[in-house]
Amino acid sequence: MKNTTSDLLTNLPDNRALITKLATAGKVNYFLLNIDNFSSINNAYGYHIGDYVLVEITKYLNIFKLPSSEMYRFCSDRFVL
């Protein structure tokens, strides 16, 4: 049975996991990262390159986020820290 709260591409918790966290968490701060015009990458180079870029962005964000921070792939080209 697959985990329904994890993004298959990036292995990050997904928007359902974020909604669950928000419902149970107290006061928290979140940062929304939206990659503008990301669809142009998919249109120009194909979805396989777009997926590669999203995975690389995930790796980059993991390097620079605080160890105590949680990161979610909210949807398509949006991440929440």
C-alpha cells in the first residue's frame, strides 16, 4: 500500500500531510515558495526535464533549510517550508 501523504517524485510530505500538520499544530510560521513560469521548462524541454529540475530544487532546499524545519511539496511547482 502506498503512502498517500508523500509526493512520489520528491519523496517530500505532500499537501495532505501539510493540511494534517496545520490542523494539529499550534502557532507556526510557514514560507511558500512558488517557482514562477515553471511550466515554460516543461513546455520547452519536456516533463522528464521538469521533473529532474523539481528533484534538484528539492535537494537544494534541503541543504539550506534549518534542520528543525519541515518541507512539503504543496503542489506542482510550490513548496512550503
